Amino acid sequence: MANPVIRIWNDAGTEVLFDSWTDDVLFFVEEHPVESPNYTNRQVVYSYPQLAGRKIVAFMTAPYNYGSRRAWALPSCRVSYSGTTPVVTVFLDDERTELPIAAGMLTVMLSGVTQ
Amino acid sequence: MTAISRVVNSRGHYTIDRERDGYGYIGKYQLAGGISSVTFTCAGFPLIFFSIPYNKPDPGSKAVRDAYGEGRYGTVLVGVKNNGNGTWTATAISGAGEYLRVFGKVSQNWPNGSGRVPNLKLRGDDGTLHFDAGVRMLKLAGDTYDMELVLDHRVPAWTEPTNKYDRSYTVPFDLSNKSIAAACRCTIGMPYDYNSYIDFDSGQSYTQWHMTYYDTLYAGVGSTLQVRRCITESGPDFETTGFYTVGASTITTYSRLAVIDNTKYP
């Protein structure tokens, strides 16, 4: 049996803008400005029990512009699964005491795929 | 009556979720090259993809003189700054002619929909718009969302090739005409002794310092994503307050990879 598919073309009918059967879409879950005055090897953990069993994606964006930062702050994140619960661990490292804040924007997305 | 709440694709991946925001394509912004910035409007925090050069030669020459990708090719987003009033400035290191492609949340950027009629729109129970077929919705070029990049923090020594700590990752498709979202390793800066001299008026000796910035560049070679070191350099810096050292233990950077097809976002 054919699967039901939502497929949306452009006006000219020359391009499929959206295909619910083949597209891989990411959905917004939440975002956090992450900031820490403890610049040495600090970790912040976010847990998503409401998304148990599903895969998530996390992006970390540095809020600095080149030249305005010395960029000793190194925000970074990993995705893992504690049992079936998705977990994001944010790492904030800043080895310079002169810049006592490590910061970034964490964006968490849902892929919807089962783990 | 129950409205459509969720549509799932052939790989079990949600493609429509009535309760969650999708991201829509706001536009692309061309980079001048070197270290350059673009300013754009987006309601809420933007998700930014940068185009990567494809099959560009990479001499990988020796350390320090490779300013701004001269000798190394690649692109990276190094910062996103909120200017207020819904405008943002994104800064990237790139060759000339690369693009940033910006996506924003549908609910915030198209609260009343794209305006195209007829159209498919999905609203949550509270009426918030989460999907609009008149907007080019963010979708990935394959399932790279599962790929974690582990970016080495080490920097090459003076005499070592710039590419010594490069990394590469194989993705399940060709990287021609693609843009990616991936973290910058951030810039690691280190000073080095540029020149020492004696000021004859004061009789004191001074040291001039340069600051070197070790940056990350991404490039595509076939289906291999290369993560390259790029070294940019400041002018002489007279005032330094001791040595800035980068410890060996802490600052590995982890990043999720996401790839989009540029042709879907003209």
C-alpha cells in the first residue's frame, strides 16, 4: 500500500518544496543562553525526559564577534542518552582569568527518529 | 475532530509536528571573504548554515603565515551577535563569495503565515503557526544530525605543517554545493615573541609580541568534510601581560553536524 505523502510543489510545478516522505526536518525544542562565571572545565547538563525514546540534536553558537573576543571561552556540547532520556551536556572552558565568563547559545532540536 | 498533528517520513523522522516550531528560510547573505560580517533581520535566535568550498586545493603550508585562509581554504561561522531590534550580525572566516544561509522560527518570523494562498499551514492548539508550506522549511541533506565532530584543540608548533591537527569526517553524500552548521573550535590565541629591542632613550629593553589566532575552517572534498586549522595573525602587540597558554587537558570542542543542500535555498 502506498504511504500517504504530503508533497508541495512551487507554482511552476518544477520543484518539490516539501516532501513529507523524504525530507529530514528539525524541530525547535528550546534554547538556552549558557553562561558561567566558573570558566574552568564547567559542565551544564540539560535533560529531556519528555522526549524519551527520540533523538535530539544540539547546536552551540558562540556569541562573540571576531575582534571583540579573545575567544578563550570555548562553548561546546554533546548529546547522549541516559537510558532513553536525551541529555545535552554543555562544556564551558575558559582558561583565562582575565575573561571570567564563558558563554554561548545552546539550541536544542528534535529529529524525531527513535533511538 | 482531530487535526493533523504529526507526519513521519520513511526513516521514522518527523517531517511535520503541529506542536513544535519548524525553521523557515529567511535568506542568504554573501560573505566578502577573510574575516567579514553580514547583518540580517530575524525574530528570535537564528540558525545559521555556512557554505563550504568544494574540492579547493589546500597547500597546508607551514605555520603562522597563512593569514585568513591564504594557503588554506574553508569557511567557519565565528560569532553571532544580537544588535537588538531584531537584527543580528554574523561574522565568518571564509573565502570570497561564500554565503551564510539564515533560518528563523516559523512562529516568530511568519506569525501570520507567508501570505501565499492557497497554502498548507499548521497551527498548534494555541493558534501558533508551526508549519507553512509557503516558506522554505529547514530540512537536512541526509541524516548528518547523528554525527558528532570532535575538534582537536592542539595547535601546531612553529615548524610543523598547519594541517597537522586537521580532522576529516565522511558523510553519506557528496559535499558539493552544501552548507553546514557546525561549531567553531573558537579561536585559540597565542602570543609569540616577534622582536626584542633596546630603547636607547630609556635604556630599557622591550619585546614586541604578535598574537596568533588558531581558527577552524571547514571544507568539502568529495564526501569528506575536512576540518582545517587556519592561522590568522595580528600586528605587533606591544603590551602583553605574560604568556597566554592553552592547557592540554580541557578544551576539546564537540559539535553536531547538520548539512543542507544549497539548491533548496536559493
